[in-house]
Amino acid sequence: MSRLFAIGDIHGHHRELMALMKRLISGSGLNPGEDTLVFLGDYVDGGPDVKRVLETLIEWQVRFPHWHFLKGNHEDMMLDALVYNSSRYGFYGHWWGQGGKETARSYLPKGASDFQRAIMQPDEFISTSHLDWLHNRPLMYEQDGYVFVHAGFAPRISLEGQNERDMLWIRETFVDLDWDFDGKRVVFGHTPFAEPVVMTNKIGIDTMFHDRGKLTAVELDTVNPQGTPVFTFSPAVEAPPDATLDSARAFFDE
């Protein structure tokens, strides 16, 4: 029987993502070709390797079409700044000051002169194919008694009636309340915790804090949604790099 996993906010940490994937495959027995993996959004902003993270995720989606990649609020801010002409949040700095600068830096052309790098605007060199991929990310996914979302849901509203802003941005109103979300256990990111949070109705797995934490993966009980989740963590951000983890194909072509 196939298994079900989710991974929390990555925020541009390619090395930690690859180390976490190595642990899932070698330690937890993840079978990429059969098991379902759900990514909860916030792939961009914070860490140094956003471009490599997106290249890797896009490659994995092609290779494993049964994996699911949701949209987070940081993707929405990035798209607003670079594609939507600030129609959603009102000004470019909303993204730039919350990790956008680090995201843009990861895309800067290596062969450009100092002058070119100083005057180039991010929408001139950030991959349009990456922006298109981010634009097309869904907001939630349901399977085996679980519902996956980046931020959460507003209480007292059915899943079908939820609005996009809450699914991308909600925090305390969702996290602090004990509410039955159509009988499904919610797996979410967005709200940072030092360690995963497990409640009867929800599981929170954002432990990266943009740039000074660890990545968390959770394996979920597909028979009993109230079963005990099993967590796997990446090495701490300060861990030395592992050159064998550079390739998105490192684990799948051996």
C-alpha cells in the first residue's frame, strides 16, 4: 500500500531539502514512484538557493506526477511583485523586504558585470517558466482523511467556502481554535514552530523560520487520520554541505 508524506516550508534551502529527501528514502523507506508526497508551499524567499529549489521541484513534478505542490503566501507575494503589478498587496516592497531580495539574488546572471547586476530588475532575469509554475500551484489537496494547505482555514466555514487569502495567510484564528474542518485533519505550514505541532484536528510542520531552522517531513497514517504522525528532519542549517546531494536526480537514478 502506498504511503503519504508532506514537507513543510522550504524557503530556498536546497541543501537541506536534498538532505531531508535522502533521509526519507534511506531512513524512512520513501518510495518516490509509489508514495505520495505533498509540499506545502513557501519554496521561495529566505534561503540562498531559490532557483535551485524550484528547478528541483519542477523536475520532480514531471518525474512524479502523483506528488503535489501547493502555493504559499511567499509565492503569491513574489507573483504579485513580478507578474500581477502589485494588484494584490499594493507595493513591490511587500515581497522585496520579506525575502524577495534573497530570491532575486539566487537568479542573478553569473556572467553579468557589476554594473549590469546593479541596474537589472528581477523581472528581467527571473525565469518566466518558474513564475508560470508558481502561478499554477493549487491551494489545497485532500487525501485519506487529511487536507493539506499552506496556512490554514477560517473556522465555521466549509472547506468549499474557504477564501484564498485565508488559505495563504491565516495564523492565530486557525491555529488557536479547536474546530472540525469537515472531519478532516489539516496538515499545514506557514506558522513557524521550533518543533512540529500535533493537535487532534491539525498538524503544523513549518520549522524553517525562513533561514535559521530545519525542514520537517511528516508521514501520515492513511488508515487512521488520528494516528500518530512520524516526523523526519533535515540537518540543521549550519550543517556542512554534502556534495553528493547537489543533483535532483541523486536518489532516483542509482
